[in-house]
Amino acid sequence: MKAKIIHVLCEGQTEQGFVEEVLRPYLQAQGVAGVKSILITTNKKKNARGGMLSYAHAVTDLELLRKMKMDGEYERHVFTTMFDLYALPDDFPGYEAAKAIGEPYARVAALETAFAEAINDGRFIPYIQLHEFEALLFCGIDYLAKRYPGCEKRCEQLKKDLEKTGNPELINNSPETAPSKRIIKAIEGDKKRHYNYNKPVTGKDVAKSVCIDGLRTQCKHFDEWVKTDKLLIYCLYLRIKVKPALLQH
């Protein structure tokens, strides 16, 4: 059996830290030979990375990865992404059509399918987080509160927000009420800043405390990305059923 190596193109440092310290150990324990994170390039001349501004940034990095990492006699390479649906650049494939889809899971599925068709490589499994990475942290609000003593009462509001949807992935994605905005408000407060919220460090630490299985239990779309019929075994079960042409390469 060929050794499987998964390359994850990350939108920002928070996602990269999660892949390096939480997702990688989990997948390697399941038998994946290697998991490598790549921070998206936004300005090659200035060597600027992180904070995707256009679809072109994703395509450029993915094309380079696919050219550099060809399958060999002993290795099989898989490429995936960890991008947020919130503030996704509007030039992404299928963006306008997806906007008309009201149900969030159907909307993100449409975007991922269009993304996969545009890249057209059977080794590519797109993942777009509903609605952003911080949704995963709503799986561990108590861990979040412990990291910032004195914010426990304000973190209770986060629990109420979660109760309204019953699902971390469905928490509103407007500029005022996106998961990250709610968390920053709880940690930093309205009037007087109690803390400077450390997004990358807090993200990976809280996710690590919850653990991958805990995240999968509460987050349906995240679970579909991580489960064995996608990343671990590389059979692309969903892609084969829906879009067989994606396996041409």
C-alpha cells in the first residue's frame, strides 16, 4: 500500500496551527503517513501569506502543489483546503449560484463541488468551513472560558447563542455576529478590554482540548471532511458518486 500524504492549504495561521497540532496527530494515529500544512500565498513578491483575498491565490498555490507533489511508486498525495465560508472571496467558482441557496449545508456543498470541478484533479478534496473556523470553538466554550479567567459570565452568552441554533456550524455569519465576532466580544468585553484575544493560539488549544472526535460529533460538515472515506483512505466516495469525471487525472 502506498503511503498517503495529505497537503492542507490553509487560509490563515489559525487554521494552520489547528492542522499542525490537532489534525495531524489524529490522522497519523489513523495511519496517514504525513500531514503537511501550507499557508496560502497572498503576495509572492513580498512573501506575504495568510488572509485569502481572491480565488487566484488559492488556485496558484494548489497548482504549484499539484505539480511538485506527483504520485510515485510508494507515495500517494492528497490535496485539501481549510477555508472559511465567511468572507469567502466572491470570485470563487459557483459563488453567485451558491448565494441563492438558503440552506447552509447545501450552499457550502455547492461551492465545494464547483471548486472541485474547477481544479479538476481526483486527488483534490475541497473543504470550506461553515461558517468559519471559530465555529469549532463553540464545541468547547468551557475550555475557552478557562483560558480567559474573568470572562466566564460573558462566555455564558456564547452558550445561549449555541442553544439557539443547536449546531456550531449554523451560527450566524454576518460581520457583527459571526462566531469569531461573538468570541472576541465575550473575551475582550464591550467597553474595557480585559484581554487581547489570541486567535491562533486559542484556536488550536481549545480545539485540542475538545479533540477531533468531539468536534466531529458536534459538527456535521467537519465530520464529513475528516471521516475515513475522504481523508484517511482516499477513495473519494462522495466525489465518485456525484462527479466521476473528477477522477480523470
